[in-house]
Amino acid sequence: NKDAIFVAGQSNTVWAYGGFLNVNPTGGRLPLLVGGGAFNFHKEDLRQDPSNNNRVDTDDHFLAYGAVQYTFWDRLYLKLVGARAQYKHYDYASTPFTNKMLSGRFRAMILF
């Protein structure tokens, strides 16, 4: 806090990592692109829960996707994407929960 006093519920440790990759599995012979990526995030504060083996409050996010794109006549792009996300929350002052989501989408683009 502003007075430089340690407050466990306001002090935290955070780490995150992620990345993505796009490749043409045909070596350029076909206008095909396949890609995927992921991101992971973790946060925990330093406030311990004495009723649960001194466990600390945590938040975890995970996101991942995969995509396939094909191009016709250098003008029509068709893309299919699937994704998954998950959020886990533990806070000893409230009920722990997990949210999950799956999604899919199709996109078409015409250049003129």
C-alpha cells in the first residue's frame, strides 16, 4: 500500500506465458494455412487461508485456439476457428468456481 506496509491480500505473484504458430503444411503448394496458439496466466495473493492448510487465493486463466484457412483464386478466404477458455478462481472469502467455454466460428472474406 502507499505507506509501504505489507498487506497480504494486496500483494501478489503473477506469471504468464503464451504463443502461437502458423504454418503451411503443404510447403506452399496449396494456399492452406493451419495455426494454433495458447495463453496461460496465474495469479496468487499472499493472504493465507488458515482453515485450508494456509492455501492462498488464486486466479488461473487458460486460452487455446486452432484455425484452418484456405484461399480460393487469391480473393476468397475461408477460415474455421475453434477455441477453448477456462477460468478458475479460489478465494477463501467466497465460493471457489470454474468457468469454461468452447467456441467455434467460420469467417469468409472476399477481396476486390
